[in-house]
Amino acid sequence: MRDRKFLRGPSLILPASRLLFSVPLSLLFLFAAPVFAAVSDTDSPTKSSAVDLPDSPGALISATSGFSSSLEDGNGWTSQPADVSDPQAIGSSDQTVPLPRVQTVRAGQRAPRQHVPDKILMSLRESITPFSMSGWAASAGWSHLINSAPNYGVNSEAFAQRLGAAAATGSSKNVFSDALFASLFRQDPRYYQLGRSHKFLNRAVYAGTRPIIGRTDGGKTIFNYANVLGTGASAALAQAYYPDRNLGASQVMRSWASGIGGSALGYVITEFGGEIIQALHIEKHE
């Protein structure tokens, strides 16, 4: 009988018990952040500040400073900063159709350093892009097709509930990860494309590992605390609006893991999506 209530539609007022469970659990990720930040010590003066990612902000900052030497990491990925004396050089190496994402820096594009207000605004703007909305629809459609969590049912009303849950989870994840935790950990939450100048396998591995491999605002490689903790916090907050059968720590862990996997898929699409669109585009002949 309990499941049938959810087939009639979601309640407009969240039960107090849900809030007492989900909100403190989400705040737990926030309170744990300073501990992880102290351990990571992202801005320790004793550590080298050398750029170790081919597409890091440090590489692009070097370009603005006039350095022209190539940068290389341990995997052999190289990136030649664009010559800022030539305005046509920026982005000229990868002329592909950009996907509608505000947190993506295209290959060869110069990226300004972000501050806390920039990260907050970016997280809000990213939450309403067509890319994010299509992700909500895909997530809701797949869970509806296989009747997986959140188990609202299998009718059209249930799909609407799943879509609303996907939108809430995705939006809260953007705010937690890109605005809150990225600011606390002084991380750059943007995705920097490698582009077609790199091998396909390198690009696929690079994109797929960005949910767990992040960078500081200065360009140093660190564990992606912002994304991992932000995804966990959004999974915990989802307990406030998930059906009763999907409540509990095990569901939070599954949602957390699927959120990380969804981010990886999203980055892979971001890396290659523009080229796929361009390949399918039929140019008009004059």
C-alpha cells in the first residue's frame, strides 16, 4: 500500500523524518571538507608549483605570460600553449562545434582564473544548460525503462517524478561540487578538453578519470575532492524526495557511485561530442 501512494503523485510537503535524515547527512560532507582540505594541503609552499597536466590552468596562464615551450606530463600528453601575439591562434587547433556547457574550456582556449563568485555563478548557469537538461531526461528515461531507483512506478506520472528527481539531484550536485566544495578546496571545477591533437585512447582515459582526478586553481593535480564529495552530498540530499523503498545508506552509496559514473560519461561526451556533431553535419555548398 505504501508504494501506491507514490503512484498518485509526490507530496508537496516533505516529511520531517526525511529532512532529519537527508539534510544532516548532506551537511556531514560539508563538515568533513576542512579535514580533507587540511590533508590535501593544496597550496602548501613546500610543494612544487610546476604544471603537471597538459591542459591545466597553469599551462594556459603560462601562455599568457609569453612562454612557448611545450608542457608534458608523465603519460606523454603534450600541449603547446597558443601564441598570444596571434589572436587567431587561440582555439585554432580544434575547430569543432562546442557543446552547450559553460564549464568547458576548449582545447587551445585561454581560461581566466576563477574566484568564488565565478564558481557559484558557473554552477547555477550549468544547471540550466541544454546539456544538463538532456542528462536529466536520459537518466530519468533509463531508470524508467528498467524500473530502477528511484522506484516511483512505471506510468507517465512516475516518469515526471523521476525527471524531477534527476533535475534536483543534478542541480544540487552542481552547486555542491562546483560552487561550495570547489571554493573550499580551491579547485578549478572546469573541464579542459585535450582536443584532436591527442590520441583517442589518451583522450578517453583522461575524460573518464576527471571525476576523481582534479586540479587546484593553480593547476596542480589532486584528488577531485570537490566532485566526489559534492556527488555524495547530492546523493544524500536525494533521500528527502526518494520513495520509501529507496531510503537508506545502501541507496546513498549506489546513487553516489552512479553519480560518479554519470560524471565520467558526461566528460567523455564533452570531449568527443563536438566532433561527433561536426562529423554528422552536412555542410551546405555555395
